[in-house]
Amino acid sequence: MQDQTAEKPGLLARLLAGQTAALARAISIVERDGPTVSALLKAIQPHLGRAIVVGFTGPPGAGKSTLVNAFIGEMRGRGRTVAVAAVDPSSPITGGAVLGDRIRMAEHTMDAGVFIRSLASRGHLGGLSASAARVADLMDAAGFDVIVLETVGAGQSEVEMAEMADVRIVISAPGLGDDVQAIKAGILEIADILVVNKSDLPLAKRTVGQLQAMLALRAPGDWKVPVLATNAVDRTGLCELADAVDHRAATRKMKGPRDALGGRTRRLLAQSVAKYAEHRVLNDTCATIDAVVSDLQQAGIGLDDAITKVLMRLCESQDNG
Amino acid sequence: MNKIAKPVMSTGKGTHQAAFDEWQQNYHALIGEDKPVRNRSGIKVEPLYWPSDDPDGAYNEKLGFPGADPMTRGIYPTMHRGRTWSQRQLIGLGRPVDFNGRIKKILASGASALSIIPCNSVYRGIDCDEVEPEILGTCGTIINTEEDMDICLADIPIDEISIGLNDPSPFTMLAQMLVVAEKRGIDWKKVTGTSNQSDYISHFVANHMFYRLSLQGARRVQLDTAAYLAEHVPNWNAFSIVGQHMQQAGATPAQAMGLTLSTAIQYAEDCKARGMDPEKFLERFTFFFDISISFFEEVAKFRAGRRIWNRLVSDRFGVTNPRAKRFKFHAQTSGCDLTRQQPLNNIARVTIQAMAGILGGLQSMHTDGYDEVLSTPTEDSAKVAVSTQNILKHEAHLCDVIDPLGGSYYVESLTDAMEVEILNVIAEIDAEGGMFKAVESGFVQEMIGASALEFQDQVDSGEQIVVGVNAFKEDEDASARPFLKRPSQVHMKQQVEQLKKIKAARDPALLNNALQELRQAARSEDINVFAAEIDAVRAGATLGEIVKVLRDELGFGQPLVVA
Amino acid sequence: MNDVLLAPARVLVTKIGLDGHDRGSRIIAAYLRDAGMEVIYTNPWQAIDAVVALALEEDVDVIGISSLATDHLLVPKLMVALDAAGLGHVRVVVGGIVPDEDEANLLAAGVSKVFHPGAVREDIVTEVERLAIAASNERPLD
Ligand code: B12
Ligand SMILES: Nc1nc2c(ncn2[C@@H]2O[C@H](COP(=O)(O)OP(=O)(O)O)[C@@H](O)[C@H]2O)c(=O)[nH]1
Ligand SMILES: [Mg+2]
């Protein structure tokens, strides 16, 4: 093979040009959190906000991956390109994971208009991985029209998805026992669209009815949450789902700074600040911090005061440790 | 008559003398001339041993006499003393003409039934002109057309030999063979054999290469085919329910037996729903199992399976016809126990496995070559495998006595324990809503995967010793290992050219019309798909063309992959 | 050069050609997962181009091909295709039924290691980890 590196344009240029290899590599850089991440993210910032970000959440086995597969097909049929970040849980003990979501999306492997990346949660709680927001940004910068985030769906609060996605889809399936219950427990609040997948199963209609009844109890807002029935295998209901997604995205995009992009940026900032603080507190050799630790230990000060003191100290000096 | 003392059966006056007498009558009626059998010490050996003094009838209820309920001791009154098992060696390599040469030799060396293994590309439903040439003909014979089948079976009397076709749904090889028979003027009513790869559920779960059509599509084709054969090829077994795939994929022997019986229940229910009569169609159910090296466990597995099936068909399907209660099975020695290291050791392993199958009462058997872990069998290793069966059949005196392990304290108690385990698995599957649902949800796949990993961990940890692998290791000379030569690329090219010629020589109008009819049959529930398939073969349609039409209409077979 | 991994190794465990044996590949996926790696697992019957596309999108360190029914004969084509796609740093291991003669050909084509029946957990995990580190060190930064 000839050496391509000589005239190869830089990663950023190739990413913005939508090259698969560049996007894949950029995601790895972000996932490994290398030294170039900060510059990369800064550079793509002006190119963000074009894509619509759609979150798919729901209990394991509800058919999220299968539905994403069908959704990709529907969107491709409408001429849109799609990037997917699918998150599976890492083992809390070994850190390892089998990432199987894309098994269900195999038919799109060779489609250049589709990019799929499997992510492991790597101990991050909240249904996504720590880097998911930045991965979505990279996909956005690479020019994909639609970005799909598939969450772990293991009953976490999934609030992160709520902050990052323009359109939040909550999926349940008939006969999964207590998933309607789980939806009651809070996730309903974040849903823009409720989907009862596996509409081919006998109890599907009843589940739709239960969800509609539950929605009826909520105070009416400016968006009326639809309850859609889908069959991800034979693709019944996919057209309606895609229409609902587009409709919702259009209404949310008009809402200004606290839109999904803002949410992603804010989440990124919060995570980074927390991580920075953690690193400094754990690693700095600094008399002030040592003192705060021993004060805390001896109950000399409360936690609130301790936080304030440490943050002030961190702001004073950046070069310590 | 000798007596076996058994703790479960106290002494007293025999209450099942009548049953014994009945068996003895059946035995004499069926056996023909009963040459007296003596062992090397000159002791006369009776055909069957039983506790003649069991007062509470426990013997009769649990074991009974061969050929009578619950058939624990065998499905025929005479068993191997009357007719031994058929030796059905699975063979397939390269071109049809290569297969034909090889099978003639095998038949000459004592095999009494023939089995065709097609090339991997055939299993996947693809014609050879669409496959990368490197992987053509490496594991089986390329059979794409009726002409190919004709060459495979050249000089072989189709109506005089039992034929096993490794032919998954939609059974193109069977259609081709029937057309060959028709052209040779052979009455289909005389054709006997088995579609031994009809179990699409086992393919969905554990044998993905064979999984061609979607579950629902395969179900439809299966039922159409069974109905068609019952009418036109009445001596053909349309159903072979395969436990071998699941055990080889990792299921324990009890799990494999339980899952297989649950699969059979599913098929029987499907046939019943189609309006077929269980008293009739169950006569043609046959089973196909793996025999591992866990000797007593395997014997007990088969005995328990026989008993469960015998009772189950009357309990669940109300069957009274004794022929429909027979648990007929083919078995294959398990390749999973064989090793790449010190390959000649495998001859010993296969012998032990085969003995378990014979003593478990099988009707037909394939023994693996000692080079199982290196390639499909070389001619040498296949010969040893056949000889192993001949030795067991003719030298070892295994067939003198029916169910010779019956009455062993261990074997009887293990049979009972296996029965409990197997019934537990069946109950689990019932709770999942039957086998169809249990495989759709991945329940079965997960069960099998967990068992496979557990077994592998036992080998890794040395808890399960495998000679030459984790104990008694030796430095080996790699060049001394047997290895089957691949088919020549020149021959493969010729085969592809041949197919192109055959394709070009067809009448396109006739062909298109037949394929259109096939499509129509698939679309309409009222037209028999298999009948349309036979017509398509008559019109020259190839394997790939038939499978493609059916995949379009009935769905591509995508397995549920569970990591 | 690192001699440890900074993030979990990413390994694609897949099957090419016509083969459908998956007892071994499922066990390998579990081995690697239990060793802390991230395993991308696929359907069988992947085309060579599809394996390349998967490796590219998932930016894996190692590709593990499980082959029991002679499909390893296509692996040399995979090696060429990986190189052409700029994935020369990705290590490829093959496991299953590979005759000795073929093993030599595969190694000559650039395969890093061939595992035969009887290979044990520890050896597999150690070798894949080692190869992941090597691949990671050679992975172009952009
Ligand atoms: C089990 C088995 C089956 C089962 C498969 C069940 C399943 N779901 O997997 C069933 C019964 C379905 C089956 C069917 C067939 N089989 Co088969 N089968 C075997 C058998 C007996 C054992 C394979 C096995 O699972 N071993 C246990 C596992 C744990 O071992 P393993 O896969 O080798 O894995 C170990 C190593 O090799 C290595 N490894 C393997 N993969 C990988 C991958 C990576 C990344 C790494 C690091 C390591 C690694 O690590 C593992 C741990 O040590 C072999 C013979 C043998 N003993 O190997 C024949 C064998 C592989 N089968 C063979 C054939 C031909 C077939 C069929 C085509 C039969 C036919 N012609 O009708 C069909 C088609 C199968 C299909 N679906 O593709 C041939 C292949 C011939 C060849 N290569 O030249 C063999 C060699 C038997 C023979 N001698 O004829 N089979
Ligand atoms: N019957 C039916 N099964 C479905 C449907 N959607 C998904 N499934 C099946 O449900 C199982 C779990 O699907 P998957 O997409 O992996 O679920 P996830 O865990 O939520 O991502 C798979 O066996 C799918 O084939 C559907 O609409 N109907
Ligand atoms: Mg999923």
C-alpha cells in the first residue's frame, strides 16, 4: 500500500468532509480522552446543530435495536443520512462488554449513508456512555442528517438522553411485565414519543391503552405526546414514527439556547468540570486542600463549605501538581 | 430364565408373566430362525433378561418388554438381536462424480444406507457460480441441479437402499432425487429414507449454515412437504428431529433430549393444527442425536427419551397406535469429544461413544473419523469408522441381548434421574409457550450458550480431563497429521462451467413459468409449495433459483444471534 | 509506546464465508469480555467488505475470525482489503479448524496468530491483549 499520510488532509478536514474513517478515528480519540480532544471539539463547534438527534430508550428486549434498524431504513428511504451511537453496558466487575446492538442493524453495514458505532457504558450511569454527547457532536460535524442514540435501557433514569436529544423516544413492548410500571416511575416525563413495539403480540393494544390513560393524567403541554404502535420486524408503523420525529424536531429546534445542542454542550461542560476537579483534588500536593480534607474529617466544616473552599483554591492556581 | 435381583423390585410371585409371554410370542414371530447364542465360555445367552419376580408391577410400568409400552428397553420386540442398526455414514466431497465413486466404495465396505452431504454453498442455498471458488466443495458435494443428483446416484438402486438426505428446508435435494427416480422409472412408493435435516428450529438455534428460510416460512414449507410426501412418497420420513445440533452447540445431554422432545411436540402440534392425524404422522417421526463419551449418561439419555416419548404421545396426542409411539433414532458419535492432538486416540473415543449408542438402542448410526478435528474424513479414517461399527456389530457380542444394561442398579437409577431432568427442560419450554416461542425469544440459545461455556471452563480448569489436551500431552509432529486434500480448483471450475451449460440449455419459457408458479404457491396458502418445487426441478430450476424465490416470498433465514 | 492499554481493547469477533458454527465464537466473546475487553459481535456470513467496514467504523484493535468450515481460505483476501482501507495496524487472529499447511499461508498473508481446538482461555486472552496493545501503538493518531 502506498503511503497516504504525505498528502492526506488533517483529521478535522476529513471529518468535516464526512469521511467514515475520520469520524471513526475521531470518536476513538474522544473515547480515549487523549490530549488532542479539547482542540478537536473546539474546532468542530461552529459546525454543530444541523443534525437532529433522536434518543431511543426503553427496557432491554423491548426491541430498541431492531426498531433503530427499521428507523434507519425509513430515514434512508427519505434520502437522509443516519449515524447511530448504540450503548451497551460494561461489566461493573471486569469492565468488559459484548456490544451486540448492531447485530440487528446488519443490513446497513455496507451503506455509506449510515454510520454505526457501538459504545460501552464504561461504568457511566445514566444510560449512555460518558463520551456519548461528544460522539453525537462528532457525528453532527461529519454532516449526518439524523443521529440516533440507543441507550443501555437497564432502568436507569436516562435523563442524559433527555438533555442531549432533540426527540426522545421511549419504547416499551407488551408482555415485558413491569415496563409500563417503569415508565410510570419517571421516564414518561422525558418522552416526546411513546412507542409500543412488537405490535404483532397479543397484548399490544392493551399496552397502548394503558399508556394513553397515563398520559391523560398529565397537565397538557405544548406538545401532545403521541403513543405509536410499531412492529420493528415487518416495519409497520415506521412511517408514522418518522413523521412524528420530524414534527417534534421541528418544534424543538425553534426553541432557542436550551435546545438539545445546548444540552449536549452543558452536559459536556458539567462532566469536564467534575473530572477536572476530581483529578486535582486527588492528585495535587496542596496545603489548602490537605487542610480542607482534615477539617472535613474532624467535622470542622460542612461539605458545602469544603466545596466552596476547594473550588476557590482550584481557580487561584492551575499549575499546581 | 435368569433373574436379576433389584432392590426396587421385591421378590414374590411374578405378576407380569403374561406380559413376558406376550413379548416372547412377538419375539419368536418376528425373529425368524433364532440361532442359539453362546458366549466364549459356552454359556447360552438369552435374548432378554428381566426380574421375573416383581410383585408390584413396577417393572412393567417403568421398563416393560421390548416393543411394548413404555418401550424403555427398546422399540421392537427383537431389537439388535433381530436386526442391527443401519450404518449410515455421512459422505460428501467435491463434485457429484467424486461422491459417486466414494459412496460405492463405502457401500461395498458394509454400509447399508447412504447419506449425502452437500457443499456448504448448497446449505446456504446458493449455486456454485455465485460462490468464491476457494470454498467450493470443501465440505460436501456440489449439488445444484437434477443432473448433479443423477450423477451422485449413478448405478445406485434408489429403490433398494435407505437414503438419508442432509437437506434442509425447502428440501431441494429431495425434489431433485424424486425427479431422478421418476426419470429412471422408479415408483416413488418404493423410495425409502429420511429428510434428516428437516428440523428448521434446530437450525435457527444451533446450525446456522442450514438455516435458509425464516421460521414462519420454513414452518409452512415443512408442513406442505409432509402433507405431499404422506400422499406421494409414503415411505419417506419427512420429519427428523435433531438433538444433535443442540448438544454439539453445548447443551448437556439432558437438555438436548428435552429440547428435542419439545421440538417434536411443536411439530406434532403444527401437523395436528393442519388437520393431519397423529396416529399416522407420528409413525414417520424420527430423531437424530449426538452420542457423547459420557457413556452411562448417554445410555440413560436414550432409555429415558424412549420412555418419555412413548408416554407423551399418548398423554398429549391421545395416540394408541404402537407404531406411532416408537422413538426411532439415528445417532452420531460426538465430534466435540474428539481432539486434534494425538488423533488416533479418537478411534478409542468413537468406539466408546458408539457402544453407548448401541446399548442405548439406536436404529441407525454414523461413526466419526479419527481426523474429525482436522477435516472432513479422509478415505482412511472413514474406513476405520465403518470398521469400528462392523467390529462392534460382529465381534463384540453387543447384539446378543436386548437392552443388556437394563436392570443394572446404576443404569436404571440414572435413567430415572435423566428422565426427571429431561422432563424439567420440557416443562421450562412449555412455560415459555412452546419451542417456537422459546427459540424466538432466545431463551434456548442462552441456555445452550451457558452450558457450552460451563463445559469449556471445566476443560480449561482441568476438572474435565481430555487426554492429549489438558493432560498426557506430547510433542507432536504436525506433518504426521492426516488431512484431507481439497478438491482441485480445476475440477471446481469445471463444475461451475457445467452449471452454466446446464442453465443455458433450458427452455426459458418453461423455467420462468415454473418459477412463477412456485412464487404463486408460496403466496397462496392453498397451493402446495413442495409440489410446485418438484415442478420447478422438472423444468430445470436450480437450487439457487428455487431458494431465492422462496426467500423473496417467505423470508430470509436470519438466525437470532446471541452473544 | 505503551505496554498497557489506556482504554479497553476493542475486538471484532466475526465469521466470514458460509460457516455457521458459533459454539467457539460465543465462548471467545465471553472470554474477551471477562478479560475486560469490548467485543463487537456479529451475524455469521460477513462479506470481506463488510468486515472491513465494521473494523473501520468501530475502529477496533483486533479482528478475530472464527472459522470451522474452511472459510479461513478467504482470510488472505481480508488481509489485502484491510491494508487497502488503511487498517494495516489492525491485528487479525483466526481460530477454529485450520490445517497446518493453511496456517502457514495465513501467517504469510499477515495473520498474527492461529488458534486451534484445545486453545485455553488464558493463552487466548493474553495473546489478544498483547496484539491489541501493538495495534493501539501503531494506530495513526489521525
Ligand atoms: C460442534 C460442531 C458442529 C455443530 C455446531 C454447533 C454450533 N452452533 O456451533 C453442528 C452439529 C451444528 C455442526 C454442523 C456442521 N458441521 Co460441524 N463440527 C462441530 C465440531 C464437532 C466441534 C466444533 C466445536 O464447537 N468445538 C468446540 C469449540 C469450543 O471449539 P472451537 O470452535 O474449535 O474453538 C476453540 C479454538 O478453535 C479456538 N477458536 C475458535 N474460534 C476462535 C476465534 C477466535 C477469535 C479465537 C481467538 C480463537 C478461536 O478457541 C476455542 C477454544 O479452544 C467440529 C469438529 C471438531 N471437533 O472441531 C465439526 C466440524 C467443524 N464441522 C464440520 C462440518 C463440515 C459441518 C457441517 C457443514 C456438516 C455437514 N457437512 O453437514 C455442518 C454445518 C455447520 C454450520 N452451521 O456451519 C467439519 C468442518 C470440516 C473442515 N473444516 O474441513 C468439522 C471439522 C467436522 C468434520 N471433520 O467433518 N458442527
Ligand atoms: N415479535 C416482534 N419481535 C420483535 C420486534 N422488535 C424486536 N423484536 C425482537 O425482540 C428481541 C429483542 O430485540 P432488540 O432489538 O435486541 O431489543 P433491545 O434490547 O431493546 O435493543 C429480538 O429477538 C427481536 O427480534 C417486533 O416488533 N415484534
Ligand atoms: Mg439493543
